[in-house]
Amino acid sequence: MYGTIIDWESGIVDALRPVFSAHGAAFDPARVLEAFAGVESAIEAGPYLRYRVVLARVLDGLGARFGFEPSDDERATFGGSVAAWVPFSDSAAALARLKGDYKLGILTNCDDDLAAASIAKLGVAFDWIITAQQVGSYKPSRRNFEALLKGTGLPRERIMHVAQSLFHDHVPAKELGFTTVWVNRRHAKPGGGATVPAQAKPDYEVPDLASLVALVT
């Protein structure tokens, strides 16, 4: 969901900019997103924590890297900021169109309540919602994809996994034999942004969800 349907990089930048400003720390969005990717992935690879806690600890890590110590209020606010992140402009219409021909499922690295707040912005009823909180781990763990298979009751041959992140989604999905579509939202931008760089070979690539609709309907 985040990075594919919800514009998480803009949400991260909007949530972090005032924190950096309050502490007089220089704010370069590209550098901050790159640092976010490294800190977040390291935390998520450890023992499971709720995503609110992950984000709070990410802010601690960013503070250590950029020379400030966040307050408890700043940590809590950033931890809950996901609920304010907005969808990409094409997301709601594309999902509504896809819903006419396909069952839709979400496999998300998030808490139940934060995911629900994001889904409420889309106006689409998903047939399956599988969160990191339910599984007790974060993608790219294979456990999350195994939970997807169990939750849907479908063979992997009937599932097309659509995602922006090569690291979180396409690497494990391809290892497990899923057909995948890379929604390369960053096709016009350098670097990996808030996602750790990775190498994978998706079956298809599109720049946005509107293009996905054209591909599969």
C-alpha cells in the first residue's frame, strides 16, 4: 500500500520537515529519505515492533544521524503520521476500476489501525487485508507472503502481486514464484528514496496505477 497506493515519501517528508526545523537541523529530502530507508529496514529486520514504534525509533535514528534528539511528543506524532498520508492522485479511480474485474487484497507493512485509516481514504472495499501486525513480521520476510497465500486461500498462480518496492515486495515475491508488476513511482527520480535499493526482475513494469489498469483490463 505505502509507496504504491499511498504517497508515503511525501507523507514522510511532510511529517519530518517541522521536526528538523524545530531542532535547527538542515533538511534535504533526498538525504533524509535515503537515511529513513536504511534505519527503517534495520529496525524491521529485528524483533517485531508495532509500526508506530518502528517510526518512533526511526526518528531517533535520524536524530542521531542529523544531530538532534527528538522529544517524546515528536516521536509519538511521527509514529502516528501514517494516518495523514494521502493517496496518489490516480489510486482511488484505478482501484475502483480494477475492483470491477478482480478481487483486491492488501499486504502491508503497517499496523491494523493505521492501515484502516489509509484504506478509508480510497473508497474501495478490499477482499483481503493482511498487515504486518497480524503476521508479526515485516516484508521482505517470506512469512508475510505465506500469510497472504493462507489468507486468500488461492494458489500463487492466481495472484498478481503489484508493488513499488523491489526490496520489500518483488525480491521475496519472485523467490516464491509470484507474478509481479512493478509500479515504478520513482521512474523520473534518481535514487531509491525511502526504499532500500534491491535487484529483482518483475514480470511487468508500469509508472503508476492508471497504467496498470490499461495493462490488465
